[in-house]
Amino acid sequence: MIDPSVEIARGAVIEVGATGRLEVGAGSLIGRRARIVVGSGGLRLGSGVELGQGASIVALEEVDVEDGVSLGELSVVMDFLAPEEAVEAPLRRQRLVTIPVRIGRDAAVGEKAVVCAGAVVPAGGRVLAGATVGRVA
């Protein structure tokens, strides 16, 4: 469900699979050429979330982005990993490992940053531009 007050810019792409769940809260903004892909899992964007130009979110299992989060231009959030033993095979032929992602209230993800499977960005946390964060094994 997308709240009627959500602003979706020209060129943004939203794809939701047959069993996928998408929730976008009031006052959120999905920027130009941003991309949202929800497979069989769920994606929740809280109220007042800003998804910058060209940013991408891929939710195959579960991604939760709380209220007031800012995702910078060309940033990426994804809840899946490819098995290390299959690096030569195309992703569509691999059995991906999914681990939920959570980005806390009023957090900021910088331009070109990548938030990987299993990451938890705390409320008010900052992911610097160009950084990559994920679960530590």
C-alpha cells in the first residue's frame, strides 16, 4: 500500500512480485530514476522517507526503513547475498541467501553507499557516502 501523499518522481520504477508486500508511509519521496523491487518478501518505508535520485532497494525477504530515513543518490539497499562458491554464475541461476535489513528512524545513508543483507543501521545512524555496511559473520 502506498499512501496517497507519497511523491513518486518521473522515471522511478516500482516492481512488486505476486506475493510481495510494499508499504510506503505518508509524506515519503521516491526520487527520479529510483528503483524499488520487492520479490516474495516485504518492504516497509516509513513516513517521511526520502529515496534519492537513482537509489535502489531490493527486498527479496524483508527490508524495514523506519520514519524519517534519507537514502542518498545512487545508494543501494539489498537483503540478499550470493553464495561465495558461485561467483561465476549469473545471479538469476543462484540460490541467494536472504537476511533482513533494518534502517532505524532518522538514519541517513550517503550517496553511493551500499547497505547489504543483515545490516542494522541504528536510529539516527549515518552510513557515509561510498561506504558498504552489512552483517558481520
